[in-house]
Amino acid sequence: MQRRTHDWRIDERQYARHESRRGRRHAFEQLDPRRTALVVVDVVPFFVEQNEYAFGLVPRVNALATALRDAGGTVAWVVPGPSRRTAVDREFYGEEVAAAYSASGGSGPLRDRLWHELEVREDTDLLVEKSAASAFFPGRSPLPELLAERGIDTVVVTGTVTNVCCESTVRDASTLGYRVVLVADACAAVDDQDHNASLHVVYRSFGDVRPTSAVLELIGA
């Protein structure tokens, strides 16, 4: 499969809006790798196999994971768990799609459920399951507690799908008080329109938006 990258963008008027408020384009101009976690959301076969954009983010995720891990930071791999197939789910999605989403994370050991090209270090990395769109929604994932144990104050979010689970994760992480960076070219949606709509919302209200190259520079600074 071809590895594609979204033609991502933030409107200049949004950059100008924040520059006029805080005197700089990006909220977070530095980070402490030891207090930073790379949160990789839902990079599993269900979302990767039929989406060239999801397939294309894998090398960037691996580069970020290696750099942050080597700098003393945390890498957290998040896998969809069986969701509660409520009456509302079935009404909203229909029976077939609700069942498919509920099973989207697969079964078995968490490492085996991730996309096979991801470079995971099970001796140091966190592997967690979530039962909601967000990896930070209270009671639906152990991730917030695990990050608190490691003194994490900054999360760098990557994965799929940009406008669903990644955006939900960013919103809840922001609500919990984390410094949040969404990696623009290491997330994937089904098309550029959906992807860029989420980048706009996140940059405007919930966190910073940076490309992989800029995040790698922050890690190495």
C-alpha cells in the first residue's frame, strides 16, 4: 500500500489570532522529554489496512517513539478495547457497524493487536486498552493514572482517526491539564478535509499542532 501524508494546514488567520494573544505562534516552545509521553492512538489493523494515510504515519510514529524513549520519555500505545454496545450505539451506528467498532481492537495480547510495523519496547513502554473514543476519559482507560505515576505533564498525540479518537483524546487531555501537542503529519483521517478540520479545532482551543520534524527538534533541544 502507498504511504500517503495529508496535505495539512492551519489557516494563517488562526496563527495570527494566537500570535496577537500570546506573542508567539506556538503555545509550547519547549518540553522536558522526561515529563513527556507520546500517546499513539488506535494504530491497529482495523484502521490501517484500508487507509493509505494511516499506513503512511507509521514511520513517523516510530521516529517519534525512538527519539522520545532515548531522551528518557514515555511511549504509550493505546488499543481499542471492546466497547459497550449500548442501545444508543446500535441506534446510532446500526447493528453491523456498532459490532465492527466494538471489535476494532482485535483480541489477544495488546502488543499483538497493534500494527505489526510499530516498534514497541514492552520493557519500557506502556500498552493500554481504552473503551471509549478518548484515551483520557475517566474510567475508560488506565492511561491517566499511569502517566501520573511517571510525572508526565505533556502529551504528544498521534494515531487514528484524527477527527474521532485523536481529537477526543486531545480534548480530554487538555481538560485534565496536560500540555498537548497534536502531530499534524502523524495522524490520519479518511481525507484532508476531515483531518484539517480537527487540526483547526485543536490549534484554536485545545493544544498545539506541529509536524513530526518540529516535535523531534523539541525532543532533542
